Amino acid sequence: MRLMISKAGQQQGPFSLEEARAQVLSGRFAVTDWAWPEGATQWVPLKDVAGFASVAPAAPPGMPPPVPAAPEEELWRGRPSQILNLKLYFFWAILLLGVFSATLIRVDLWPYLAGLTLLALVQITARNLRFRAIHYVVTTQRVRVVSGLLSKNIQEIELFRVKDTMVHQGFFQRLWGLGTITVLSGDAHNPRLVLYGIPRAIELRERLRHEVILLRQRYGVRELDMM
């Protein structure tokens, strides 16, 4: 079977299934790019082309054969925890309480209290909407970050391209069992994704590391360090 691949609005090919797989592993294409197989009536994602998932690169001499392909499973889905906003809430609570106490002595301070209260409501609402506009999806094949209220921005990293993962837990986040996960990859378009306010972040990072190793074995991917 031969197929065309559409990347950034440009059609390239035709490629055989083996050539398409090699191009994906090299980073030229992604499995989510659109493809038009011979005899098709519409464009479909490359990963959904019949037979594409079963095409595996030959293992180098002395290396074990790739692990058979497995269906994509969702590991975790969520948003940044609103607990990250507690510091903002405490700040405004203390400030407004102090101004309110002052108004009991000086009544001419009431307009300032009203103005600060309005400003606090605006900032807290904006921060809540910002967090609700971010959506994280972690599967056995990719990490995706969807952000935006009116318009949407989607960033995605295929796990077999991941180079490293890290977890940071500040003192405040540790109190609430949260963490920040950073994913580094060889993808030129998305070299770094950061997931903020993730519950049980260390466990999720370890699961990600495990899935990355499995995918690297499945696709026969090895990282080369240039000295």
C-alpha cells in the first residue's frame, strides 16, 4: 500500500507503510498527521491507516524484537488543582480584613475597601477561569495539554520521543500532595511541557517513565548523545 501524508498543509509522498513508519520515528511526521491511502475516499490520521500500527522497524543485531503494539489507554485526566490559588485567597483575605478593621476607625476608608473588594473578585475569578481553561490528558502513548477559553491551543508530545521527566514539589504543594511534572522531548515543536498542580505527581511520573521505556522498546528507539 502507498499513501500520501499531509503536513502543515503540504502533501508529501507517496510512501509505503514502512517508509511512513521510518519518517515518524525520525520526527518528520507525527502519527496524528493526516494520510490518504490508496483507494481511500477521505483523509484519516496516520495511526488509523490499516496495517500501519502493525509495521515495526527491524531490530538492530543483538537487540530484542519490538514489543507488539498495544491499544492506547488513558492514565490520567484533569486540570491544575485550584489549591494552587490558596495563596492568592489568603493574600486578599488578610488585606481586606486589615482594611475593614481600619474602616471601623476611619469611615472615609469605605470607598477603598469597596474598590479593593472589587479588584479581589476580578483577580480571583480570572485566575479560576485560567485554571479551568487548562486540561491535561496523559495516556500510554502521549501527553496532551489543551488550553484556552475562546480559542484552543493544543500541545502534545508522543511518549516515544520523551527524553526525560521531572517532578518538583515546593513546600506548599507537598502539604496538599501536589506536584509539577515537566516532560522534556526531542520534538522540535514541543520540546517541553509542564503540568502544574498534579495530585500524586510522583506516582504519575513513574508511570510515565515506565510507558516511555515500553514504547522505546516497541519502536526500537534509542537516544544518541552527541559529544
